[in-house]
Amino acid sequence: SSADSISDRIINRKTKNINERIIMRLVLNKVVSVALGIVLTSTSHAFTQPAFSRGTFLARQHDLSAPSSLSELAAKKKAGKALVSDIDFDAFDDDEPMSKKDLIKAQQAAEKAAKKQQAEAAEVAAPGKKDKNAKALKAIEEMERMERETADQDQNQDADEFGIPKAKMSKKEQKEALKKAEKMAKKQAAKDEKKAAKRAELEAEGDVEDVPDLVGANGDAVDAESEAPKKKRITLEERIRKERPPPRVRVMESAQPNFSSLRLENIGITFRDQEVLKDVTWGVQTGDRIGLVGCNGAGKTTQLRIMYGEMEPTTGDVVKSKKDLRVAMLRQEFIDELVPDRTLLEEFMSVFVVENKILADLREAETQLEQMTGADADEMQEVLDRMQKLQATAESKDVYALESKAKKTMNLMGFEDEEEDYLVAMFSGGWKMRIGLGKVLLQDPNILLLDEPTNHLDLESVEWLEDFLRQQNIPMICVSHDREFLDRVCNKIVDAEGGICTEYDGNYSRFLELKKSRMDAWNAAYNAQEKRINEDRKWISKFKLKQPTATKQRAAQVEKLIKSVDYVQKPPFIGKPFKFRFPDAPRLSPEVANIKGLSHSYGDGVNRLFEDSDLFLEKGDRIAVLGPNGSGKSTLLRLLTGKEEPDEGSAAIVGQNIIMKYFEQNQADALDLKKTVMDTVQGSSNGQSYNELRALLGQFLFKGDAVEKKVENLSGGEKARLSLCCMMLEPANLLILDEPTNHLDIPAKEMLEEALQHFDGCIVVVSHDRYFISRVATTIVAVEEKKLTKYQGDYKFYTDKSKYLKKKLEERAVKGVDRIGSAPVVDIEALMVDKKKKSFGGAKNANQVTRPNKGIKNAKRNGS
């Protein structure tokens, strides 16, 4: 009983586990009993027996108890219980630790006991031997398993996630823990609700291809990150179309009978992820002649197409003054719409599509009636009825007066009566423009849209067009890069820049003044605002610790200003102009080309262009060929390049090692239609990097996804720009250019001017852009009275020779725009020498000490 009470005290103090209690009770009962017996014996013989050490006592007790408990220990090991050797007896001993000799003896005894235990366990596990206590051990195992599960559950409830027992919390701590749990539950519920709402939104929009169930098999929520739905990427265009109302075409409620108006309201244009226009609002009405200006890619032609009705905006409204408003448009590529095999009159008559169909049906009915006999009266009556209906329709549309109307328009455009039977192919670019404009006017429009109408016109044709448009009472919108034309025609300017459009009253000169004032005020307001914001942020950073409340208030005020409508946005930044160089020109012979005794004509000698003309081209010439439309400038280039054979005389390239590049107005026809824009440019590149090619394409209006367009999907102007871009990448020493600036804006023209100025070769160019000629050409060849006259000087030298021309150019000059001056002189040979010097042997100051105090600061810093 004493042994049981001692064992219970030790067990209750050391452990609460049921299994450990059983093991320790079995062991300690025997140990304590032996210990009590030894104590009694040692007391009776205290004065007769010698004392022995603690280690010897334990070793003896171990030797005594081990043989008698082998079978019991083996059974317990098999049942997964702790052994005697696993119990730390030192925990029950508060005396001094054992000596080294005693420890060795105890270790040897423990190893001996372990070997015996293994042998006993092998005998118990051997097949064929019956264990008398097998059923009892099995029952004990089951009981201990159940107790272990119950104890584990109790322990897990009172332990943290690492198994460490939790300390008993006070009431205050329990309340805080409860609040924290409620807060976490609310947070998780809000998170789940947000995810569910997002999932429902995606399902409603149809942007989720496969939305998995967010609830697991056991009803638990599945982590959204691990089971995220597969989303289809939404473009900016799709998102805007879903967020904003669809575009509409509205009609004004009340408008005067002779009043015409066409207006854009909050128009937005987005192509996939590229936003071209943002809430554009402006319009044209009776009395307006508006010039729509801006760089290439600003959306000018896009706005014209929206007004014309062939393109739908992403958002916004188009407002008309009346439902049947007639809008006519002259496109950039109007020449591509002309049929070369038609006569001039047939081309003008092709405008009346419906009326021509009525006339064709009438002729067909008349032919059918002539071929009939009197046998079939019913069929004849049917044809007569149809002819009667067609005749009534023709009279209502006044189809028989169309030919006289077309001839009148031809005379208005400046054509002679005998030219009505000439083929369209016989006319030059300037006269083809008149054909296109005449066809537009035959539609009797209420609103007239003109997209780059001066591209192919000489000075005389431009002046004719200016006078003609000023005399018209039709409201019109002109897109043009010809600043002189805009200054003399328009009474209002709309500037497209950065996706927005701004209206200015007055001509182009007035527009330049107003825009400069507006930009100066914008920059001043923005700089003052940013200065104030930076000062506030510095103050916040300085007093963040000393005055936390005040700094928070100041920071909130700054953030509120930035998000408000009063915040002044950053003005558009005009960076440095892009510079590009032609590949180095191969060595050129002194003689380049020779024209001798040239005579040429079209139409069996009716249209005589040249008579016994001579011209010699030599190394270093930069020639501009000038002359009115139809004088034979483009024909001269085709004769020089071998595209045509002269009627009399010769025109040929005579130099050695001549590598010629010829850019003609229909150069785009030579492009591979199956390639993309980027593939076409890379095929013509000469070692330029991808970034350089992208930058060059950007100057020619191929930006973003436009470089992946197929050539077959490009417009005529885009193909011309792509051809010019490819030509600039290929090495040559003779450039022959026919109207290279027709489809370029001002920055692109300036880039081409600068590249041609640094080209080390011979140049022959035809252009009606007088400023471009003044920047590029150093020699002028004029077609005068069917002869080629060479002027050894630039365009300013040429204009000074003619008082009439000089006076006309001064009258047309635009205030605020650079005047025509002398051509810049670039010493290309000196540039090449400098380039070689810089590239030979590294830098110019290599291995030289250019800073006399170099290293002093570091020496001081190192303490030397």
C-alpha cells in the first residue's frame, strides 16, 4: 500500500496520459517495493554494513528486476508501450549526478537488458508458438487505443496549432479572442461575397470560358487563387462598349430650310487597346470652311469617315440637321477609284449609279421589244408596261439632263469640250484631282468633306482650287498639311492632338497665335500647380512626426486635388524629332545620266511634251524638276529610268556602278500583298535593329498593332508610305523620287528632308511642296516651253529670277511659319572624315587624363 501511494503521487505529478500512467505504475510498484525493503534492511544493518554509492544501488536493482520482467517488457514493447529503459529515473532523484564509472556500468546493464528484450520479442513473434496472454494483450491494446484517441482529442482542444498546451485565458482575453474571431469571420464573408459578385459579373458578361464551382465536395469554399476561372482577355474597346451607351445618329428637332449642319458629340474611337479619340465634340454648319489639322495618326480621316457614315464610332452621337442630309467625300485615294480606260465624260457620268441603271433597263426593254413578233401579245404588253414605269421614273429623276449637267461640271473644272473623249489615263495628277472633285460636286452635297485635296497639285492648280472653294456656299471640312492652302481657304481650324479636338476661330495664321497663347497658359498653370504640390509634399515629409494630424489633413487635401476635375493635366510633350540616315551610298562615277535630243508625246503626237531637250546629271547633283501639271515631269523620270522609250533622242543612265532606287506614285503596286508591314520592312532592312525599324515605321504612321497588318489591307496612301519607308532602308547612290511627300505630315517631311540632306549620292525629285524643294534641292530643272532649262542654284535662286513668282510666294506666305530660304549646305565629306576618325582607335581622348583633379575626392575619402 505504501508503494501504491508513492507511485500515485509520482505519476500524478509527472503525467496525465493514461498509457504512461499504466507503464509507470507497473514499473514503479516494483522499484518502490524493492527500495522500501532495502531501506529497512539498511536501517537494521546501518552500523554493521558498509555504505555503497547511488550508482551501485541502481545497478543492483536493475540486475535484480530485469530478469523477472523480460516477458512483461517484451509484451509491452509489442503493444507499443514505453519500456523501463525509456523512463528517466534521474527525474525522481534529487541527489547528486552519477559518476562516470557508474554511468558506464548502467549503460552496459541497459544494453544487456535490451538484447534480452529483443530475444524475448523474437520468441513471442515466432510462428507456431502460442501466447497465453494474446487475448488479454489484444483487449488491452484496443482499450489503450480508445483511451489514446480520447486523450488526443482533449489535448488538441487545449493546444495550439503546434501542439503546445494553451494557457487558461481570463474572461477579458476570452472576450478579445471572441471579437477577433468574429472580425475574421466578417472579413472572410466579405471576401467571399466580393469573389462571388465578381464571378457573377464575369458569367453575365460571358468573359469566362470555364467557371469551376467554388464550393468543394464537403461544402467548404475552395481557394479562388488555386481554382481561378480561366478568363478571356477583355480589350479596352470591348470594355468601353459595355460601360458606355452605344453610338447613335440623331436628327435636330428644328432646323431652317436652307441650313445644313453636321456635328460630333462626345465621340470616342478605340481600336482594340488603342484609344484614338476621347469625347470629341465639334461640328460644321452653313458658312463654315473648317480646316482639320494634326499629325498623322491623330484621327482626322477617321472623323471624316464617321461624318460620311461609313464608320461607326465606339461611343458618342452624330447629329444631323435633317434626315436626308447629303454628305460627299473626296478621299486621299480618289485616283485609285478612277478607271483609266474610260473617257472623261464616261468617268463623270459614272457618278449617277441609280440613273445609269434606269437608262440601261430602258435600253434593254427597247431591244427586247424590237426582237418580239406580234404572236405573243401578252408578253409584249408586259414589256410595254415595264417601259412605261421606267420612263416615269427616269422623268422624275431627270436622267436625260445628266449628260448636260456633267459637261457643265467639266467646264467648271477647267476642261475643254474636245477633251471629253480623252481617256482618263492621259491626264496628269492635278487634272485627275479636278476629275475627282467634279464627281463629288455632281452628287449635289449639303456637306463637303475633302481629305488631302492638294496632294498632286501644282501652284496654279492649288490657286484654282482655293478660288473655287471660296466661291462655294457649301459647308466643308478640309484635311490638309498644306498650311498656305488652309490659310487662304479656311475660316475655322479644328486641332486634333492627343485624342482631343480643339476649335479655333480664324484662318491658319490666327490658329497658330491662339494655340501658342493657349499652350503657354496651360504650361504656366501646370507648372504652378506642380510647384505647389511639391511644396506641400516636402512640408508633409518634414513634419510627419512632429505634427501627424496636420500632415494627414494636408496629404488628404493633395490627394483630393489630384482626383478632382480642377486638376490641370500635363500638357502634351513634343519630343526631339526622329533622325534617320540612308545607308552609306556606294562610290559614284562622275557621270550619272544623260538626256540628249529628247522628243516625246502622247496620243499620236497630239499631246507634245518635249522637243529636242537636253540634260546632263553628274555626281553631287540634287535636282528638283519643276513645271505645271501635265508638263511631263513624271514622264521625264520614267524615260530616265527606262520605264518608257522616247519617241526621239535618248534618255539613259550612263555612269558606272550606279545603284538606282526609283520611287514612283504607284510604287505601292510592287509590294507583296501577302506580307505584313513589319515583314516587308525587315525584308528591305540593311542591318538596322528592330527598335530602329519600329521608330522609322512610327514616323510613317505605322504604330502599335498596325505593323502586323497585311499589305493587302492597307489603303493607297499607307502603301505609298510603306514603299518610301522600304526605299530608305536599301543602299543606293542614285535616288529618283516622284512626289515622295504626298501622304506625309510635317514631322515626317522634316525627317525625310534631313535624311536627304545627309545622303551622299545623286538626287532627282519631283514635288509640288515648295518648302520641301527649298530644303533639299541645290539645282532646279524647269520644264519651260517643252524644253528642259537647268538653273545652277536652289529654289530661292530660281524664284529670284522671276519677279512674278517671287511676288506670288510672298503673298501666300503664312504668318508664324518659316519662309522659303536658301538650301542648307551640309559638308558630307567632312562628316564622313569625322566619322572615320571617331571610329578608328576608340575614343578621341582615349588613354588621356582629361580631368586634372581626377581621384582627389576618392583619395580624401580614403584618408590618404
